[in-house]
Amino acid sequence: MKTIIKFDFPILTGSISTAKSQCGKQNCVCKAKKPKLHGTYYRWTGMIAGRRTTKTISEEVAYECKKRMARYRNLKKQIDLLVEQALRNAPWK
Ligand SMILES: [Zn+2]
């Protein structure tokens, strides 16, 4: 893919989810009467080259991802406003 815009404004699409889980060990704390589950695990899910993709990430990376996603949403909002404005000022009037 050709890079159209290249500047220091890291954005990201997709979403972050968290999960706690049980392991395979027989006598683990995650299988106790009051289970203490493993985790929290963080995952990023989104589209990469048209394929739905999931990546397991650290808490720190999840935090950075959320920051970039917020930036993306903000940029998208501004583009939507620009498009609205462009249509109001369309050349066919
Ligand atoms: Zn366990």
C-alpha cells in the first residue's frame, strides 16, 4: 500500500478487550472454590489487510492503543465535519 500521509500522528482502528481465564493445571488457584483467575489479559482486535485479526498485548500497549484510537475517532469526527462543510459549499450551487 502506498503511504499517502506521513507525519507523527499515530492513530489506530480496532478495539481493545480484556479477559481473565483458567489454565490447564489441576490444583491451580484459578480452579479453587473462590477462583482467582489468571490475567487480566489484553487483546487488540481489528482489521489488517481485510482480515479480522486479534493480537495479545500488554497493559502498557493496550493503554497506548486506546490513546491512538481516541486520536483516530477525533480525526474522523473532524473529517466528517469537513465533508459536511464541503457539501454545503459544493461547486454546483
Ligand atoms: Zn490456573
